[in-house]
Amino acid sequence: MDFSLSEQQEMLRKTARDFFINELPKSSVKEMAKDARGYSLELWHKMAELGWMGLVLPEKYGGSEGSFLDLAILLEEMGRACLPGPLFSTVVLGASAIMEAGSEEQKERLLPKLARGELIFTLAVAESHVLSRPDFFEVKARNMAGDYIISGTKLFVPDAHVADYVICAAKTGRGPTLFLVDAKSPGLSWTVLPAMSGERQCEVKFNQVKVSKADILGKVNRGKEYIDKVLTRAAAAKCAEMLGGAEQVMEMTVAYAKERVQSGRAIGAFQAIQHHCANMLNDLDACRCVTHRAAWMVSEGMPCAREVSLAKAWVNEAYHRMTLLGHEIHGAIAFQHDHDMHLYFKQAKLGEIAFGDTAQHEEIIAREMGL
Amino acid sequence: MDFGFTPEQEKWRQEIKAFLKDNPPEKFPTQTGEDSWGHGAFSYEFVRLLGKKGWISLTWPKKYGGQERPWMDLLILFEELALARVPWAAAAICWSMSNTILELGSEELKQEFLPGIGRGETILWLAMSEPDAGSDLLAMRTTAIEQNDCYLVNGQKVWSALAHLSDYGFLFARTETDPNTPRWASISLFLLDKSLPGVTVQPMISMFGDVFHSEVFMDNVRIRKKYLLGEKNQGVIHLTRTLEFDRFWARFPKPAFCHRVNQDLVQYAKETQCDGRLLAEDPMVRHKLVENAIEIESCRLVFWNVGWKIDRGLPLTYEASAAKVLADDMGQRFFNRGMQIMGPYAYLGEADKWAPLRANLRRWYLWTAGDSLAGGTSEIARNTMAITGLGLPRK
């Protein structure tokens, strides 16, 4: 057993933390929430130069062969910084789906560009009546003389408004199939859904969108396996992002409790506040343990559906509790737009409902327990 | 990062499992009922068998009969013993106290005590709390006044866990009575022989009708000077460390034990019909069982994280207190859910295959009223987390 980071991982963490402190003040996070694109292109390219898009990709596709655990550490820093933009969609969803299901030709064609930050990807799974069960997909792809015609509407597709490719999971006969859809394809349109924070989720309409056979990702009708794997990775990755946010909440809350004076002393000297902080600390430490264990198992290629679900279910609830207490201790000031605390309160709820809420992961665990 | 165990550690785990298979814990005679985490009851015979295997002294130096094995091996042993629900109630406490003897004891004391503890023949209890010194431990009034070759001890201890089955008390007493001396510089630590004249152990009947704690009265007890453990008047630092150790070691087995009980509850739910369906098909029952699993596993990983720090020799500040709060909170919710799943059937008297689970669950549930108080209240532990761990101001 070893709960520590390697020297390289420590370095990655430090580089990322310093980078975001310098490059992404919270004022800019808040500005970006109102921006049409939702993120800074300049920052995007700087991150690409640092090699972060290709961190976990093989060297032959322009990556640096990092582990999923390395990516998790990077995502922690992104969560801490409240980074807006399509990095998660591109790297965690897009690159994972291509690595998992793509042909050699597709990998060679797409991944080096992805690694250079030149292509943005997203994954379209949810629909108006489906969150996690592909067998109920209403979006269909019909085989027309070898090519496919996709029809229907996907929901909650992250960053589709800026994506170059939408990887769409559509029903094809017996099961779902993944299609690599050029976002500029005729018949594809998107609307950005109302946001709570800086996130961009879209409704994507496929109106008789033609996709050539060459753009099928993986095997026909076998999409569920790929989706499950990618969404398991995404759930673990989301835990990492939330863990980073939770660490920041802990730090800023304790710092505030030390400096805010009421009734003649720092509020952190009151036991009521101390016990709130202690409860946050326990939630945080457990978040770290379950998240790192899950990320480690993904890294090692072990079967880990149970452990990832366990992590997500815990982090969902624990981060929520932590942000509520963070607001409680900061008092009314954190209710103001100028303050940063609310960014994390929003991040916690958005993270909680992304890639499986608690109930969904509990159901996975129940099955793993033989229930 | 690595959340796995080495092949040697896995082999060690298998060795323990094989031993437990050859020596089924439930076959051993017991002298008292379950302790709070129901690691089985307490059995002299079983603890002596652990001693015979050399597993009590596993981590000690070879010269005291130990094997100098790493802490990780002891943690694996704890986890396996808890999974098997062995009758070892007081043994976990002895492990932590024997470490203090190793650290502070004179050569003479080590030679006198360690072999017996290692064989599982000498059992220690923690004599700390007093009627008016609970969370404010430093308010203790038991005095130990230096007199010739002895300390003359007068006073009373309370909540002395399993003192009625033990041989020696790990006694904290006031050795400096001058009110101008700060409290932290006036307490010392002794090994108290229960058979000394003037010692009276008065078992206390608990809320479920049997004995776990005792009151211990000391009336002009003469403890020979050599039984002073560590330096005179420097006991407070040992008191803090003993408590911290107790918080960690006494609770490390808890997630493993709860995991085992949750497995039983899962099986019960899969086999038990109520109102026309299996409990395992009731969404609320499933939800409770899964919540149990999530909390148990999170708690377990936090304990391994702390154990790993101990193994690495990394300094601990708030971790043992934090783990105590986490485990005891978890346990309270866990056993409550267990009772909810069984509902009124928890009170069936029938002697069917679920009878032991029913009886123990009732008992463990009642214990949770005391879990958050044992080893220092969870409030005191949260204070430690806030002040020591997070650096929040005392005043």
C-alpha cells in the first residue's frame, strides 16, 4: 500500500496549481460564465502546450503516456481552479471513447490533433427519457446502403456548442453503436441549455444526419460496452475534479474561520464552528481515499465498477455536505457574486448529477453486492 | 500510489485465514459478552492461542519475544480477526498499551510484563476516567504520593473496561498536588497490580444488564516505585498518546467487522420474505444495505490511510481522532439501519439460523449509545481535529 504521490505526480500537481493561480483568477471564471463560448482560447492553447490534452495518450499519438492517476491529479487541480471549458469532454469523454473503441486509422487521424488542442470532442448519451440505459435510446441510426442516418435528440451533451466532433450513441438494431459525427454535418444543430454556473450543456438535434461507415467507432451494436467503460472513467474523473474543489473549500473555509472576528474572537475558536470544520475534514479525507483508490484501479486496468461507483456515491454526498458547511461558516458574504464559495456549491451539485447520481451508483453497487 | 497488498502480505492474510479456519472462533469458551464492535466475546483461551502463535508480540523487538514485523502485518491481522469476529475484546487495547511499555518502560519492566502480555496471559485495562474527570481528564483526583520505595495511591477510577477480567491497570494518577503546579505537569503513569491490598474492583451493570466496565477503588495502595512508567509528572503526554493510540487501534477493526455484519444482513435480505416479497427486493432495504457498504468502505480506506502513515513512521496529528469520529458515526448509522431492516423481527426469540445475528444486532445497536463516548467523546475528538489538525484557535 502506498497513499503517496510519486515525485512526478507531485511536480504535475505543483505545475498545474501554479498555472491556474497565475492564469485563471476566479474573476475570469465568473466572466467566462457569461461568455458565449464559455472559456478562454488562449488558456486552452497554453494547456495544450503543457501537454495536458495528451497526458494519458500513447506517445505514438502525440501523448505523454501518463496514467489515469496522473490525469486524476490534474483534474483535481482543475476542479480546485473551477476551470471552465471542454477539456473534460475532450480528454475524458472523447479521447477515452476513441482509445476504447476507435480503429487504428481513427486514432492516428484524430488523437494527435486532440493532443495538440486542435480538436474538441464530446459524447452524446442522455436523452429526454434516458440517463443511463442505452436499451431505451430513442435516437436511432438507420443503415442506408452502408452509411447510417441518425435521427433524434440528445440531451445534456457537454460543450457541443464548440465541439468539432460529437460522439453519438445511437440505437442500431440490437444495441447501441457509437458514431463519430462531424459537428458541422448537415442536419446537426444544438441549443445551449440554461446553466447553473459556467458549464455548457446542450440539446443536440440529429435531423437525418448522414454518417459514413468509416465513422463508426468500434463494433456495431456493441456500444454499451464502450459507453460503460467511458462512463466509469468519467465518473472516476469527476470524483477527482470534485475532490480538488472540496480541498479548496476546506482551505478557504478554515482560513476564513481563523480571520473572521465576531464577539471579540475569531469564529474558528467557537466549538460550533470547529465541529463543522472537523466534519468537513472527515468528509474530505474520505473523499480523497475513495477517489484515489478508484483512480488507481482505473489506472491499473482492474475491474472497478464497484469501487468507482462507491467513490462517486460517497463524493456526491460528502462534497455536498462540505459546501453547505462552507457556506454556513462563511456566512452571508459567500452569498454574494463577488465571493468564490458559491462556485464550489454549484460545482458540487453539477458534479453530483454528472455521470451517475448517488442513486444510480448505489444501484450498481447493489448489483455488485449480489442484491 | 498503490491500494493493493504485496504478495507477502496476501500470503500473511491467507495464513491468518487458515488459522481461523482451523480454530473456529465460535468454538472457544468465553468469559464475557461482546464488546462494542462485537469482535466476538472475550476468551482467555482464544487470546492465549493468539499469544502462542506469537501474534500478540508480532511487531515487538525479538529480544522481548517479538518478530519485528511491520505495522502493516499487524493491521492485516486486526482486519482478519475482526472479519472472523474472534473473541478478543481486550486484546486490541493490550496491543496499544504494550507499545507504551516498549517505549517508556525500564528494561526491568519490559522483562517483567512483555512476556506475559505476549503469551496472552497478562491482560491490561485502562484506568483513566474518574467520576469528576471525564472529558476533563486532567481534573483527575486520584493521587499517588511518593513515600519511601512506593507511591501511595488513593482515589477512584470509573469506566475501567474489562477490569474485572484483567490483571494490571494502566493507571494515571496525580503525583503533584501543589495547586500552583500546572495540571499537565502533575500526572504520572503506573502499572497497577489488581491484586495489591487496597484495590477493589466493583463491576458496573450496563444498560443491557451485564458487565463491561468496573469502578476501581484504591485505598492506600502501595505501588512500588519501579512500576512508574515513564517520567514522574510527565504522564500527560503519555495520556494524550495512549488516547490517540486507543482511538486508532481499538477502532481499526470496526469497518471490517461491520462489513462482515453487512454481508450477513445482505444474506438475510435475500432469504427473508415479508409482505409478499423478499426484503432484497424492497428498494428501501437495498438502499440501506448499499449505504452501509459505501460508508463502511470509505471508513476502511481512511483507517488504512492512517495505518499506512503509522507504518511509514509519518507523524500523526489529528488522524486518530478523525478516524474515531468517522468510525463511531458510521457505526451508529450502520447498526441503526440494521435494526430498521430487521424491524420487529429483531426481537424474535426463535432459535433459527438468524438467531445469533438478531441477538447480536440488538446488543451492538445498544452499544452505539456508548461508542461515541468511548475513547474520548466525539466532541473532544472533533476539538482535537479542529485545533491540532486544522490549526483553529483555542480561544
